[in-house]
Amino acid sequence: MSRKLVVLTAGLSQPSSTRLLADQLTAAVTAAVGGRGESLEVEVIELRELASDLATTMTTGGLPTPAVAAARQQVSDADGIIAVTPVFTASYSGLFKMFIDVLDTDALNGMPVLIAATAGTGRHSLVLDHAMRPLFTYLRSVVVPTGVFAATEDFGSTGLAERIHRAATELAQLMVAEPTGVQGFLQDEPVHRHSSGNGVGAVRPFSELLAGHAGDGR
């Protein structure tokens, strides 16, 4: 069976340490899922490339551009998410938050998420538990216990490699887990439904909406 992993990376430069960490996490998750007999499809969303589209979406009443709509669909179709952001002013970047803000409120229901962050110094390591974990918990995601923070000096270290392996193993385990239950008592539909928010149907003109309520006395 094939699983789908979506990687959100919010690095601003090219190349960036944020993308480097995202690639290392992706490789580790791919190996961990493969070790469980499953194949993995990986899609990377470079938020830097969506910056203009995100600004347009945020300033036009939330109406997504085609690029934003496609990214939202990728997220809601995923079996697991890796989310990596650089640290700005002791928190996730504004670009990262903009993307999270344009997702549907049900996009991450029950979604396994591995959180990670990069910074120039280890002083920002608490960003995972003080900013990112509360954010994804609020969105009803299942955040893996091990978050991965990497300061500049951490790259190439044994400690970072060990954290990456542990976090990847935790995410892979959640992604390949099958629902269990006694036959005849399973729910007909999954408990967690992911919505992209794109399929809202045709928008009716305001005049039609008024006409529909003209005689209801309200």
C-alpha cells in the first residue's frame, strides 16, 4: 500500500538549512515507512514559492489562488505531514503561519504531524513546544512526541541524526497504523475527515441570497 507524505518547508533562502533538515527528515521517514513494507509518495511544498499567492489569498477575503488551492488539496490528501520552519523572533515564521491560516479548519483533523525548526543558535530550541506544538494541537493534529530542532552547529552531529531517526520512526508508525476494532462494530466512516476547503460549490450572487429570504419575515 502506498502512503502520501507532504513536506512543508518555510525556508526563505536557496539553499536553506530549513530545506536541508526537511530533506533529512523525509529520507528518514521514507526509510521507516519502507521498513514496514509500505511505499511512500512524497510531495514537497516550498512555501517561499507561494508567498505572493498567500498574500493575495489573505487580502481577497480568503479566496485561494489556484496555487494555494492546489497546496491545500495536497495537505488534506496526505497521510502524514512534516512541517519545518525557520525561527523568527522566537516563533515560527510569518510565511509559515500564513500558510497554516489559509488551510481549512478541518484540514488537519487527526493528521500525524512531525514538527521541526531551524535557527542560528540553540537558544531557540523551545520554539517546538512553546509555539509549534500548541499550534498543531489546536488544529487537532496528532503531533509525534519527538520534535526536531537544529541550530547551525547541529548539522552533521550524532545527536541530530538520532533525533531525526526517532521522530521519523514515530511518524511512520502513525502513518501506517490501521484502524482496529471488533468486526461488526467498526464505524462506517473514518473518525477524522480532512477537508481542503476548496469544494465549496458555486458562489451565488448576493442579490439571489436576498431574494431567497425576502418573504421569510427575518
